[in-house]
Amino acid sequence: MRKTEKTRYSDADLAEFRVLIEEKIEKARADLELLKSSYMNDGNNGTEDTAPTFKAFEEGSETMSKEANTQLAIRQEKFIRDLKNALVRIENKTYGICRVTGKLINKQRLLLVPHATLSIEAKNIQNK
């Protein structure tokens, strides 16, 4: 008797993944709002009356911080987009299928990285 390999996750599994992904989107949006508010802040740290050298250092540090926050915000926006794409795959019932091998991605991997589109096997091939 030959064991048949599953070709897709069950509707119950997909529902479980949907809840996980929706929670991650909600948290990611909250994190993104925090990042945006921090780099849109005027950055006034009360250094007007301090020595000019310290003020220049503060401004340089503030610029670096804004750049870092901008990069984090861009990454967060991409993460949210990837999660939303995962929801589309759930709707299409193609969620959890490796785009390279066509095999199911391990459930533990999807629980850790719910927007994954590659199995570990395919990711290892890609990294060689």
C-alpha cells in the first residue's frame, strides 16, 4: 500500500494559518505606526542650550536614527505585503506549497515563517 503525499493543507489547517497571519499583520501594522511616528517626530531633545559640538553630534545621531527607522519601516511594509500575499494564497488554497518543488512546506516552518513560499529543501538549493 503506497502512502499518498498530501498536495495541499486542509481547510482546518488553512483556517489556523489565517488566524496566525492576521494576528501578525495586526502586530506588524502597530509596529509600523510606531516606527513612522518616531521618524516623523520633530526630534527636539532639548539640546538648544548645550554646547555646539554636542548639538552637532545629536543632529548626526538623529539623522542616522531617522535613516535606520526609515529602513525598518520599509522592511515592515514589505513584511505586511508578504503576509497579505499569504492570505491570498490561503484563499486560493495554494498556501504552503513550495513554489520551486511543488511539495508542501513543513507546517513547523510555516508556523515560524507564515509568509514562506519555499520549503527548506528549495531554500537550500537556492543558497548554493
